[in-house]
Amino acid sequence: MSPLFRRKPAASADRVVTLVRKPGCHLCDDAQAVVEKVCAEVGARWEPKDITEDRELHDRYWEQIPVVLIDGEQHTFWRVNEERLRKALTG
């Protein structure tokens, strides 16, 4: 495909990372530490979502939490790999 038609990756500042988690989840706490660190480094925004407060998220992700979404698309679940997340956000 011609480089003219390839879609450019979004700048890190335009990316939104969502961490789907629940209270009292040690894996969620670990995932949040990685998400916070990587997002701060690359300038991406991140937001937590509590699975106990959103029925749709609960039904979709209950068996996978913590779940990391990038721009609404599932990136990973259970364990967050710092380098993989950084690469996904920086292209």
C-alpha cells in the first residue's frame, strides 16, 4: 500500500487509556501503577472505570479484569506489560 494511504498513528496526547478495574483487586492496583507510569511518560490520558458501577462493563469484562482499553479497543487483560503498552501508545 502506498505510504500516502497508510493511516498515521494518533499522537500519544490524543490517546485515551481506560483501565477497567474493581475495588480490592491487587492485579488492578498493579495494572494501574503501570498505566499511570506509561501514560505520564508518553503524555496519554488515562481513566479508571469501576466494573462494579457499570453493568455493561461488568457483563463484558468480569472474567478478565483488570482490562486495559486504548481508544475503546481492548489492549490487554490480567497483567499489563509496560513495554507493550508504551509501544501501542507511541506507534
